[in-house]
Amino acid sequence: MVRIVDAVIDRLDISDILSTYRGGSNSAFNPKMILKVLVFAYLSNVYSSRRIEELLKRDIYFMWLSGMSIPGGSYFALSGQPYLCDSEISSALKCFLSVNSY
């Protein structure tokens, strides 16, 4: 499933998310990578940002998706990421599910 998430998110048009992403700091992570990790976490029934951070450190699938980058748990808290708002995540998830016939 991790390779499917990777391939589908790579093909999605996330220009809405990228247009609001400022980036530029040393600790900035690729929004596509964050989206991949979030989608895979949601599909794995993991919703806690702290749990996602923990899995990024010890789960091979999460490590592969993130390219061995380990953003802090607060990075996955959607309220702190204006470019990853609920509607954009929802539309990306709906597109992912429709592409894969779920």
C-alpha cells in the first residue's frame, strides 16, 4: 500500500497546497512528502501527530515515504499548517480513493 500512496500522490495535482506553501526555512519539508505520510497514516488508522512522529522513527514504510526525514509531531498537526487545510487534504484523499477505486 505504501508504494501505491507514493505513486498516486506523485500524480495528484496539489497546486492549491503548493501555492500557499511558503517554505524557505532550513526545517521546511516538502508538502508532497507530508501529504504522503498523512495519507498513509490515515489509511493505517493513525491520526495522532505524536504517533506519526514515532512511526517515522521506527516503521520502515513511514521511513521510506519520508526519505528518512523526521518532521516533529507538531508538523503534522493540521491546525499549525495553513497550507494543509482540511478541505485540501479531503480533496486529495477523495482523489486518491477514486483513482484506486475504493
